[in-house]
Amino acid sequence: MRYGRGQLIVRRGMHPDGRIGAVQAGRVVADDERGLALWVDVGAATMRRRDLAGTPTRALPIRAELTTPTLLAPGTWGPYRTLMVMPPGAAHSVWWSWTANGDFAGWYVNLEAPMRRWRGGVDVEDHALDLLITPDGRWTWKDEDEFAAQTNDPLFWDTAAALRIREEGELLLARAVSRRYPFDGTWQDFQPEPGWPPAPLPHWWDVPADGCQVWDDSFYAPH
């Protein structure tokens, strides 16, 4: 399954229990051997979990969030304009970030299970550990405490899998230090099509991936 340039799709972060944890709506820039490139502009539609009082639960430890009654609530993407590239079969995505005035702010390496495609977009499962890289090559790990807390939790990964996740991050870090793709300037001059407004939330954003075949193509057409 390939998506066409400009196509509206969603990227969904899935919880290990099968629930949707978060959603970003975006427009396809490219879908080729380098991967799926998705443009998520400032103001693009998102969905994130909140508790029953309306308080965002993103800052909670993930096990605490999973055992708290929550609802998905609409929001918008920001503060960075973001190009998310998900290489085929890779256990990561790389995000290029720009400020609202167009200055390049750096790369965000999101360690995650390889994306799963469905007709309306892609589903991913986050691996907690991330890598931040500045335009001048400085770097730092993000969420190491959360990664450690989830290791050997029955809901997540064991020690062996944690080593593989860390190795994936180290591989990307080595590329960044040596300024190899994707940290070699590729995509840094990207500009979205002039006619692309921030992506709205499509009506099929929460269709289960394994149930989407019951609908024909017209169901997934933008309205």
C-alpha cells in the first residue's frame, strides 16, 4: 500500500492494550524507498488523552495513564512545523522541525516499532526513548527514566528488547555524528505545497486498522 503526494492520512500512536494513545493528521510528501514522509504543520489536528476532568495525561507515567479513565480530546500540533519520515521496516522515525518563521530547529529521533499501514494511515507503538539533535550536531537522549521504568514491565519490553531499542538509537546517533543521511542536509530546505493548509482530522481517524476493509474507497475520501 502506497499513499499519494498530498493525501490526508493519520499517524496513530497505539497503546500496548490496543487503544489509540494519540493522533496526528498530516499530508503525504513522499512514499518511496526512503520511507513515508508526512508533513504535520502547526495547527494540524491532533487527538490526545485527557482524564475525566479534562487534564492532559501525557505527563503521567504510561502505566498510570493506562489505568486511569481517559478520553481522546481534540487539539492542534505545535510549536514546530514537522516533517516525519518513517523508513520502511525501521524501528524509528526521524522528525525535521522548523519554527513558525522557518528556522530549522533540529531533528527528533523517535524510537518506535516499525509502522503498520492501513488505508487511513499508519499505526506505531512508541519505545519511550528518543534522541534530540541540534542543527550544529549537539545531541541528548530524552526520556531515559521512562524507558528504564518500562523495561521488564509485562506491558512493554524485556531487557533483551531494551538492548535492541538502545542499539537502534545508537545507530542513528552514529549517523548524526558523522553527518550521514538523514542528518546530511536532506529535507532541510523542504517547503510544503502553497495550497496545503494544516491537516484537518478526517472522519475515519479512529477506524480500527483490521476493520477498515469493510468500507470502500469513497469512505476514505476527504469531505
